[in-house]
Amino acid sequence: MSIITKPVRYGHGGVSFEAYAAWDDADAAARPIVLVAGTFMGRTAFEEAKARSLAELGYVAVAIDLYGLGHWPADFDGARAAMGALDADRGLLKERLLVALDAARGIGAPADPARVAAIGFCFGGKCVLDLARSGAEVAGVASFHGLYDAPPFPNGAITAKVLVLHGWDDPLDPPETVLGLAKEMSEAKVDWQVHAYGHTVHGFTNPAREGMYSPAADRRSWRAMQDFLEELF
């Protein structure tokens, strides 16, 4: 096995973006694309490592950039500001997600543009839910400790299956927000599921987040994602 990585450049609204693609070059067979949407810190080593892990599973993984070159945050304060700007303009966020999706579909062999899914962490979990809400043609999305509030405009016709991987004690998403998301997805007749992990808070997949990381929830959620992707493809 040899994992190939390459930058993927694209633009939108006068801003240049750079995603990080990874795949196993063991053979030339076409394989599904899995987008990776990052935490509020943007496209970092954490997301790149997730992309390489997905490549080892047989996917073409693309860790997307939602902030743009020259706008990647250097610290938590900068990240909060960058996330806040997109959170305040969910229309712009949707546009950037769709542009990133198009860029991933345009990578070429061995990526199969007809088979696409997306996963996201924290803010990225919100992003992949918004990608599904947009009506984009993706097979499914998996949100790890995401944020569940809907955008302030109507959803498109959601065709993606939805997997939510949730820490039950996450202070950013108390039980009522989980129920709200379930109601939203049910009313849209989405094929959805929620896996909730007890005694688990926000950021449970990131070993660098002291006091948040849960090895058990990290392992269980990654396994659930693998089963989900296998079912999709």
C-alpha cells in the first residue's frame, strides 16, 4: 500500500482554496470519494490524517478548505472568528461546500465522481449536514460531534442518508437539539440514524482536546462510519 497525497486548488468568489486529497495507488480501480470537513480550526493535520485513514480503507478522501488560502486561522480566536463569519452567512457556506464538492468530483482517476459521501467534525459536522440539506447529490453524510441548527432558509430535497455520531453530554448540543434534528430529518423523510455515546462530550474524536477526547467513543464512531460507508457503496 502506498498512499498518494496531492493538493487540490479551486476558487470561489475571488478566494483561492486548497483541499488535500489522499488515495491508495495499489490499483487503478475507480473508488468512491469521501469529503472531510474540518473543525473550526479549518484544514489541519487532524483532517489530513483522517483523509489518509480513509484512503487506507479504499476511498479517495478529500479534506476540504472552507476558509481559503491566506485565511487559515493561526489560533483559537482566529478560528472562532472565521467560523463565526461562515456561521452568520449559511448561504455562503453552502456555496463553498458545493464548490468543494465539484472540485473533488473533478480530481480524475481513481476518483469516481458518481459515488460521493462526506464526513465532518465539530463545525465540519454542521457543514456536512448543510451539504445534505442543500439537496446535493451525495450518497450520505456522517457528522461527528457536529452542530445541529438548521440554516435560516428552506432545505433542498435531501437525498443523502444521514449518520449523526453524538456525545450525549455535549454542552453545545443538549438533548433538545438532537430531537430537533431528528424531527427535521423525519419530516424530510430522510434515512437517518443517531448514535449517542454516554458520558461523552464535544470533540471526542480529537486526542489533542484534553478533557474531551474519548478513546472508546472515537473507536466506536469510526467503526460506525465505516459500516455506514460500506452500506452506501
